[in-house]
Amino acid sequence: MQMELEKAVRLASRTGRELQRYEFGRRQVVGCIPYRYIEPKPSSSSSPPSIHGIIEQVEVLLISSQKGERMMFPKGGWESDESINEAARRETEEEAGVVGTVQSMLGTWPFKSKSQDTLRDGYMFPLLVEKQLDHWPEKHSRRRRWVKVEEARELCPYSWMKEALDLLIKRLAELASQELTLVESQQENVVKSKNKAKFFSSLSSECSNGAYGSIQMDSSNHPNVRREIVSQHC
């Protein structure tokens, strides 16, 4: 019963312009770039992630326009009873039939509506897809297609959407590089901790066996341990 209810809700999309937001006469439009990793997310590679590497590991979802064959990312009007993130999530589910995590905004672009010859403001967000729906409101009026980044650039005719896509790929590469740096730092700390524990274990063993005399530790060989003198009786 619950699944049928959710299906019925998804088969209805918002219509009308009564709640549309406008700023200085421009309709406010919100869109998403739905994406997914087709290879394991880069985090433990020995080489720094590159733009090219991310391009090879990511697919983005394009949809067709309702009245033509143009391919684009899902977008639609931002309405007054919802936040901008809610609008991005709603439009993506209605038009593309995917749900996931809406991430921080990529930017804002003024663009001209070809159908009405008016200026609009477009806000674009990345959406990391977590689920692809079998039923969604605009299933029968649009086609959806997963493509590689380079193909998306070729198929999408809108320059502002292509700019948003370039920013997304650059951001993903930077995040992957930061994650790699963090992993390497954690691994280095683990090695240092093991070496420190091994040294003190050896030192304790010598004291337990009745070793006498001063034991001086050279901090140059053990940068994480302060220079100290072990007493004659340990």
C-alpha cells in the first residue's frame, strides 16, 4: 500500500506559475547535474587525482526537452513555498526520476529563455544519485540518458550548463585530492605510532632485564619522542 501511495505521488508534478519566484523581473530557475561514479570513488590511489581521471570515473544524467530532442540537465521554476535545495531535489525527481543528495551550489547563471525570449537566473547544484526510479511524473514526456562527461558536453546545447558541469568536475577532482592527502596523513601517523610503541617496548624490555647505565635517546632518529635520559634504575 505504501509503495502504491509513493508511486501515485511521484506521478504528479507541479504545474502553474502562481508560486513562481521572480527577482527584478527574472524567473528564478533551479537545476541539478545528477551524477554517479562508474568506478570506485578515488581515495586511496598513490597518484593525485586529475580532472581527466574524474571524467573517466563519472557519468551524468541528461534528459530530453518536452517539446524537442534537445538534451539538458533537469531544471525548473523555484517556487515560493520551498527552499532552493528542495526545488532542486523536486525538479530532478519530477523530470529525471532520480533521487539523491543535493550538494552545495555550483553557481548562478543568467540565461535567455528561447521559448519566451526573456532573461532568467539559473542556479545549478550537483546531485549524487542514490536511487533511480521506475516511475516518475514526466516519464512519458522525457527521455533520460546516462552519458560520460565529454558526451554530455557535446549533447547539451546550453553553454551555462556546460560551465556548471566543468565546475562540478573540477570540484570532484579537488575533493578526491583532499581525501587522498588525508588518507596518506593517517597512514603516516599509524606508522609513526607503531615505531614509537616498538621503541618503548624494546626500552622497557632492557630495563626489565636489569640493564644499568644511562640510556640516551637521540631525538634525531625519533622525531616524535622528546630527548630524555633514562635513569640508572629505569
